[in-house]
Amino acid sequence: MKTLRHLIGLGVMAIAATAVAQSGRTYGPEDEGRRFDDGSRVVCRDVEVERSARDPNRVAGTAVGAVVGGLLGNQIGSGSGRKAATVGGAVAGGAIGRKVQGNQQEARGDRVIERRCERVWR
């Protein structure tokens, strides 16, 4: 039961880390060429993006992979080695689950060209 709580906690942390990585100021095509006092400017590019994915951040694959990896890691070792194997399994499983879901979405997804803008420093 305690191991299950740890695995759920790891899954929640993985989801939170994904949300933090996605946050930040966004710029649109109307900002293209805008210059800032620190010497940076907004540059826009056309990029190919996936439109049909219901889970673009691959949260489901990461969470399922972390749980399965943690359960498998828990079967290895004993004592504090078991805890380390559980955490290692959860991390590796999360990475593998994210990659597998990404590959499946890429194979099935529709691609469109979208204009994305970002702030660059020189």
C-alpha cells in the first residue's frame, strides 16, 4: 500500500513538471520583429505541428509508464535497494511511456503548418 502511494506521488510530480515546463510568456505573429531593451527580439517561424492528438503533452503515457516501471522496479532488490529500484523504475518507465505514446501519436496524427513565435537573445 505504501509503495502504491509512492507511485501515485511520482505520477503527480511528473504531471506537475510537465505543466511547469509548458508555462511562460507566448508571442504571436503580431509581435514579430518586436525588440526589447535587453537586446532580444521576437522571431517567428513556420513549424509542422500535430493537430489530432488529444494528449499533446503525453501525460497518460508518462503516468502509465511511471506506474508500471515503479511496480517492476519494486520487484527487484530488498531494503533500501528496493526503494531505489522503485524510483528508478518509475523514472525509466515514465520516459519510455512518454516516448511510446509520442511514437503512436506521430504515426496516427495529422500534421499542419503553424506560425510559432519566440523571444531570442543575441
